[in-house]
Amino acid sequence: MARFVDIHVLQTLPPSNPNRDDTGAPKSATFGGVRRMRISSQAVKRATRQDFIDSLPDGNRGIRTKRVVEVLRDAVVQRDPALAETASGLAEMALTEMGFKLKEPRRNKSEEMTDEQLKEAGFLVFLSAKQVDHVADAIVSVAHADDAKKAFKELKPRNLADVDHSVDIALFGRMVAEPNSLNVDAACQVAHALGVGAVESEFDYYTAVDDAKNADDEADEGAGMIGSIEFASATLYRYATINLELLKENLGSEQVADEAVKVFIDSFVRSMPTGKITTFANRTLPDAVLVQVRDDQPINLVGAFESPIVADQKGFVEPAVKEFVSFEKELREGSGLLPEKSLVAWTVARAQGIEALGERVPLANLGEATVTVLRDAR
């Protein structure tokens, strides 16, 4: 039976610029006829992955890099130091036989190739730590053969990177143009975060003082640097969904899939892209979270905010939660689609109205509580 986990988050950001566009302005989007603050799904996924990656066992981590020749070379040398001089060539041979197209890295015309300028993949290659190990072991096993290339090809090398997916590959997928047989469908979908109401950008005009400048030198008055930073503030609606059956298929283990659900939920609700974080220190926690286990289909509840929320004297959170709760109940009644289980968490009294939608769980325990619900339902 298909089963999904939907995660809905309402979170308020103070003046900040966590995810900027090509002009340096906070990203935005028009929704419901007004401009909203936006954080891209790519930025949200990377922040989530960076948060949970350290909590995973080494074998369940992934690496995404163009410098895959270097990664494989190091793994080969670690296994057999005697291959130090030939490891780079063996890694290039292996990757080519697996179907990856390699190219010379960019460098100045007068610059000679060095050990730090090995060939690179033409795109970011996403491999799990175990997949790197599989390929490195295969390389070492054929390194001393009379025809290493032929011997490696007989190992059906593409299969080496199509087993033992890491948690991040299983969740976020892997798209490979060449060879496309290594593609992995993402078990998790993440929406762009959107402000619940209209946004207006502002500018911080700043100056920097030159500490070594002589304060008495009238000919050299003024700041050492002048600039401006664009910023905005908003209460955001964030949404993600996990396809549990696909996640289990990608990972090949129900137990590992449960761990993936736990770490994803815990990291998704707590993490945030860190653009300009040193400037704004916008480290907030969600105001309210709703996690729903469903056996019908994923449902994004952003429609609750198509009509932009207008802040009252208490701000955006309280009216946003009220509208969100009302919309979710109307959707249940109108569609007849009911979640199997709903868990809620809130961190401020203004968001307490979310309790109407489910059983309260402390924010720090949402991941574990969700996994408990999934296990009890089996």
C-alpha cells in the first residue's frame, strides 16, 4: 500500500537574505497576485542534507562532486598504496567504462597539468560512500591484470553504482544524463518556501571603518568601504513529502528507510539556508509544524495562503495558523481525503491553534514519533 509523509512548517524569519538571486536580492515569487518572499527548493534540500549528513553512518552518506576521479584515486590508494602512480589512470578508465564522460578541468593555457588538476566529470556525480567503495574495490581487483580495462568491463561496472544508495541519494534522487541507467527517482519532494503574506524588500546601507586610518587626517576622511545589502522578512510556509514505498525501494531496507524518515524530518524542520547568516543571524525555529501520514496522496496546503495574510497587532503567525487550520479542515470535508495520523508541534503561544489538527509532540521528537506511527501501522 502506498504511504506518504507530508511535513508542513510555518516559520518566521527576521530581516534576512537566506537565498538570493543573481542581483543579490532575496528570492521572491508572485502568488495570489502579490509578491512573496521565496526560498528555492534546491537551497532547502541542500540545507537539510548538510544538517543530517553528520548524523548518518559513513556508509549511508553520499558525495556530489565533479572531482570523482580524485575521490576514486584516493580510495584506490587507501586500499593499495603500491598503486599510487597508476591510480589516477585506473580511476579514469573505470569511470569511462561506467559511461561517464570526463573532461579536462578549466585552467590557463600556460598552466601545466598538475596532480590537483585531474580530469573531471562534465556534471556533478552523486555517489554513496558504499558505491565509491565498490568501484574502488573493483579497480584494485583488476589493477594488476594484463588487460585491466577488459577485466574491469567483465565486472559489469555500472551495477557497482546502482546498489547501496545513500540516504541522501534515496531521498533526493540522482539524475545522470550519461549513463542514464544510473538515475534514481527521488523519494522526497520539496516545495519552494513561500511567504504567507506580501513582502517588501529593504536595503541596509552600511559603511566600514579603516582602523589604520589617522583620525586627524582631514584629507582622508570618510569610510574605508560603503555598500548596501537587500533584505526582507516574512513568515514562510514550507512543505515536503516523502514517498515511503519508493524510499524503501531505493534503500533496500525498511529499517534504513525508517532512519531516513527520522533524520529528514528532524533536519527539515530545524535547518535553513545560511545565505548572509553572519550578517543577519536569522536563526529561528518553526512557529508551528504539522506532520501527516497519508495512504492516499501527498497534499501541499499552500492554498491556505493564496489570499495573502495581513498582519495584525500580533504579527503574521496567529492569523496564518488560524487560516491554515481552517483550510486543512475545509479540504478534508470537501475532498473526503483523511490522513491516517496527524502530529503537531508549536514553539510559541501564538501558534497554539495548530493543536486542532493533531496530537502534540515536542519539536525535537517529531521524527521519532513519526517513525513510531509508521511501525505501529504495519
